[in-house]
Amino acid sequence: MIVVNALVPVFGLIFLGWFLGARRIIPSDGGKTLGIITFKLFMPVLLFSGLARADLQQALSPLLLMLYYIPAALVFVGINLLMHRRLGRPSSMGLTASYSNNVLVGIPLVTVVLGVDSLVYLFAILAFHSLLLFSLQSLYNAFCSGNRDDSFDWRGLLASLANPLIIGLALGALVNLSGLVIPAPLWRIVEMLAAAALPMALLMLGISLAGYRLHLSGTLFLLTAAKLALFPLLVLAAGLLVPGLSGEARMVLVLMAACPTGVNVLAFPMGQDDVRIISSVIFLSTVAAALTLPVWLILLSF
């Protein structure tokens, strides 16, 4: 019952957003405007407020990063080796199986299940999420394409990092480490904006899913299984085998790994076929996560 109470609000809002988008109750222009407000204001403010007053000593742990990103790298490399052998060219399939939607799904999920204080672990992972995984993808594209004209896309990587979410995290960390005290009236504004972030993010995820179409294929099911089952299983195994991580931190890492594929993966397609597959994985993994996340929550409760 606890699992149901935790997940119904999250996926209920996603479904509501999908319904509003699919029935065109919210027009496409309106959805774009809401998306801009959500991702350039509400979510950055939420990340800022969470990190500004977090206990960073809990989160600034190399072990925490290793126990998430080593399994992520294994999934990335393993899937890419398999798909490169099939396709004979680089693709973003490994990124699709290892890049979680930790902003739109992870933050609401951890908040509802474990509370706001546990977000400090998520923020620590989120600070390096795009940097590390997008760098891996850029290196893979540059060195495995067989085209000498391809080089590491520094500009593209920096552009992907220079976004309001990263800026919100950086400013929150700066305020935290500097000891700067924000006046109470201004902090109240921050809290009000942050409170709008989670429901708006989930609604926007649902609205965006209304624009995707599901194209069934073996690759679709392989990538979805790797994302929702293999990746969190590796993170859980690493957390159990390597001592030094609290049960709360381990649970956050597993839930982050078990989140569906993030939409930013579409920044690295290699062709129309890749776009079709990745869009389908984003859609299917989000829908299937409503079934797989309860399983992970039950396993983590033992």
C-alpha cells in the first residue's frame, strides 16, 4: 500500500499530462510555453533550493558517484558493443539504456518515497549526469565512426551543459558552500516557485509523451529491459557488494537507475531509424516504469 501511495501521484500526473496533450486540451503552443516556464524557472529554482540548504557532507562522496556511474558505464559500453556489431556504425543506443530521466521522474519519485532530505544524493549524481554520459557518447561518436572528419564535439557538449538546470545546481552549491544567508521574504519566493516544479514537470512529461509513437521492435524491448531492469540491478549489486554507503543513499541510486530513459538522449541520434527507436524507448520505458518501479521499491524494502 505504501508503494501504491508513493507512485500513484507521480504516474497520475504523467497520465493527466498525456491526456491533456493527446486530446489537445492544451494546444501545442501552450505546451511549449509551459515547458519553457517549467524547465527554465520552476525546476532550476527547485534544484537551487534543494542544494542551497542540503548537507553536502553526505553527498560529496566519491563512492556514491562510483556506485552509480560504473554500472552506467558498463551498460553504456555493453549495449553499444552489441548494437555496433549489429548496425556496423555508432549509435546512441547505449546512452538510451543508461541515461535516466532523473529530473522529471527521479526528483518527484525520491521526494515522495524518501522525502526532500534524500534529494541531496540525487543532486550529487545529477551534477555530473549529463557531463559524464554525454562525454562518453561524444567520444564514442568521434573515435568509432570510422570517419576522420568526425571529432569530439566540445561545443555541443558545452551547449548541453549550459542549461538552467545545471546553473540552478551550481548556484545552490555556491550559496551552500559560501554560507550566504538569503533573506526570509526572498526565500519564501524561492519556496513558492519550487513547489510548482514537481507537478508541472510530471504534467510536461505526460504532454511530451503524447507526441511520441510506439514502433515495436526487438531493439525497443532490449533497450527498455536494459534500462528498467539491468541498470538498476547492477547498481543494487554494486551497493550491496561495496560497503560504506547508507541504505538510504543506496535506495536513491537504485531508484535513479530504474527511472525511464531521459528525453535528452534525442540530442544524439544517428539517423531517422535511431530517432524512431529512441522515441519508442522513451515512451515505453516511461509507461513500463509504472510497473517496474513498484517491484524495485518492494525489493528495496527488504
